[in-house]
Amino acid sequence: MTDDRIRVVLATPLAPELRSIVTDVDPRVDFLVDDELLPPQRFPGDHTGDPAYRRTEEQERRFFELLAQGDILYGIPDVDAGMLARAVRENPRLQWVQTMAAGGGSTVKDADLTADELDRVVFTTSAGVHGPTLTEFAVFGLLAGAKDLPRLRAQQRRHEWTDRWAMRQLHEMTVLVIGLGGIGADTARVLAAFGTTVIGVRRHPAPVEHVDRVYGIDELPHALSRADGIVITLPGTVETEGLYDAAMIAATKPGAIVVNVGRGTVIDETALLEGLDSGRIGYAALDVTAVEPLPADSPLWDRDDVLISPHTAALSSLEDQRIAELFADNLRRHLDGRPLRNVVDTRHFY
């Protein structure tokens, strides 16, 4: 190998038939992989692999020797912050790490890297890949609440054909999207197609296509008071932790539907339960929770007015392909000296 070669190390499972998406980018790219050192995938988008997989001491040594050869890592090793920290510190040539998650910045934060290490290595996420799938879940959650799915299911179990009633309609609702990044913007686009009035909250209240009104974060209580439905797409950061708390729930329009496709830590779950009990919140659809897996004794499990999805709404059979294509585009940019997409902000870690 000469110094003009770019070595990409596969640090997370990727099906062999998808690897050509990376290897075909440029003749200068060497793609280094040892499948014996990676856990088998259980399903598409399984970036951690089979939890029963264990490397021997010898395999672990070989794995880190392989990681130390890379200019670029495709994936965070074992999706583990400690493994990432070790990989960065043992490889002074490392320039860039591609994370598999849209919120991969949280793992980078947990790695507790030094300022020099964060300056030396660029981290990118898969933001945008999961927009369509999470948008579908957001709309599903809103519809489940609007059509009173718990009532329908209860009546069906009782074999009870009741009098008719007027369901809520998306085209008559105002929906607040909290967080107008890729997922939030895509959600706004789809809701607008339903005829929904879409309002949004973002840190910097600049206009966003398909959003009728954008508020700053300091205007969140007012925005909540207008919303029949709320879609949370925010990443998990120090600033967003517990953002939707008792005070914000008190400001929420009575009976609102709450959907969370961001990070579970954004919602104060004790306050959420109190809001459901009081009727301030009419229905909640949660793809994420503050602690994952959701503890078996959590009262959220037993509520008819809560839909729990085990952080699976983002997955699709094409996820691995889409991430590989995103990485390939960034790899071309890297080789051409152009700015990369989805670079992690190492101040806020998203």
C-alpha cells in the first residue's frame, strides 16, 4: 500500500452484497474487513449484531489491530462508547468515523474523547436515512390517536357495535413538530399533504417548507397550546433532556396526541403519565423511552392510551443499503476535499 491509499475498516456488520457500494467509489479505496471478527446480523439494520457473539481474547486483539489500520471506520465498533474511545486513541491515523444511527452523536459524547481527539477525528451520522420510516410512524401514531384506536379495539374485543361518533381528522388538526431537522421536515411534508396545519419549533426559527409557522424554543408553551397533535423528533442532548416536562404538559392543549420518534429522554415520563391521567394528553405513541428496554414494571406498558414500539420504527429492509449509499457519497466528498454531510456538532453532540 502507498500513502495515497484510503483505508476503510468495516467495524459493524454489513451484508457482503452491499459492500460494493463502498468499494466501487474509487480505486484508491481499500476496504478492510474480517467477518470472523464481526457479529452476525439478526435482521436488516442490526448494527450491534447477535448479542450471543463473543470474541476470544485473540480475536479481540486482531480486531483492534484491524481498526488501527483504518483512516476511516465504517461504524462504531460494537456500537459501544468505550470501544470507540479505544479505537480513536490507539489509531493516530484515524480521520473519520461513520456512525450508523441518526443520533450517533450521543455515543460520541459518551466516549468522553478529549478536545484534541474531537478535533482530529470527524464523526458523521446517518441522518436522513430514517426520515421516511420515522415519518410513517409519526403519522401512524397521530392517526391512532385521532381515530381513537383504543376505543375501537376495546369495542371489537367486546363484539360491540356502538353508535357512530365523529373521529378527529388530520386535515382539521394543527400538529406541532418539535425539531425541524431531516425527520421533522419530512414529517411536515407528509402532514401537509393530508391538509394538516403544521407548526414547528426549532432553536433558530427560520422558515421551513410545509411548516405554516415556526416558533423559537422560548415560544414552545404557546406552540403547545395551539397543537392537537405533537411530534417530537429531537435528539438526546443535555439541552433536550426533560424538555417536555410537567410545565410544558400543563401548557399543552387538552386532549393532544403526543408522538415521540426522537429520543426518550426528551419526555419526563412521570409527568407524561400524570398528563394522561388528567386527560391533558389524550394519547401517546412512543417509539422511544427514557430507559431502553422499557422496564417490565413501567406503568406505560399497561395503558390503553399509550402505544409502545421497541425503538423499531426507523428500521427498514433497505436501511443498510441507504446508509452505505450515504457513506459512499461522503467518501467521494472526502476524496475530493469537499465538506461532508451530517457532521456531528461536538459541542451539542448531534
